[in-house]
Amino acid sequence: MTVPPWTEVQLAVGGALRLACGDRSGLGFFDTTVAGFRRSFRAAAICYPLYLLLLATHIAPAKWDQYGVPSILAVETIKYVIAWVAFPLVVLPVADLLDRGGRAFAFLTVYNWSQIPQFLLFTIIGLDGASGLLPLSAAQSIELVAFLGVLLYEWFVARVALGATAAQAALIVIIDQVLGTALDQTARVLY
């Protein structure tokens, strides 16, 4: 039985927050079927406005002036969509290689929904840093601590949702970071 979309979002974010606190029971809040996996891409639509706010805080005003808002938004939107699609395409065969293929859709469902609290966290930090309330060095330190916390969170999600070993979970996090860095570098070449 499928729950209404808003209820599914609430449950999934609640589960993601429980996992962020190290509570494995958070897994019970997700529909980890293939249909649930497909619906988990709703998280991309929820995160997109936050992504746009992050862009506003991370791209220098001179870049916006030089290349124009439409050009930068087009490049970054394409990168955003590719990132949401590419990670599952890479993880599915890797999960099979790690003998975790039977839990890949469950992991990807949880991973997708877990992006919402991560985007919220980085948006708050980015807006706080851009506002000038904190000195630049303090904002950068907070962002670094948050980044390290998110890496640990993603590792934990891979451990419990994929049923992976510590090393396998670390490999999944490394794949995510390498893919994200490659997409960031490719986008930056275009503007």
C-alpha cells in the first residue's frame, strides 16, 4: 500500500534524521521497493531550490556577471540532474560486485531521501556564511566539520541500508565523492 506523497516525504525525512543520529531503526521509515526507489527521486525536486540557494552563495558575483545567470543555471541544472542519475547507475553494478545487489535499491532509496537534510544543513551554513554573521574562517570551519559529518553519515547509511562492511561503505562514499568532484570540475570548465 502506497502512502500519500507528503506523508512519504515526512516519513523518509524522519527516517533520514534518525539515521543521522545513528539510529538504525530509521530504515523502517522508507519504502525500499523498486517503486519506492523511483519515488525517492522526489527528493531531487525538493532539494533543487536549496541547490539554487547554495549556488548563489558559492559562485562569485564576478562569475554571474561574466557568464550570465541563465548560462550558469543551465550548466548547473544539467549537472544536478546528471548527479542524481549517475550515482545510482554507478552504484548498482558496484553493489552487485560487492554481493550487495539485493539491497542496492533499498540503499539508493535511503541515500536519495537522506539528501534533504544534507542540503538543508549546507544551505543554512552557506546562507549564514554569505550573510557575514560569521567571519569567513569560522564559516569555512563549520562547513568543513559539516562536510566530514556528512561523509560519516553517508558511510553509516551505506553500512546499514546496503548491509555493507566498513570498507565497502567507504568505497561507496569514495565513489560518491569522486563522481561529485568530476561533475563539479566539468561544470566549472563551462563557465
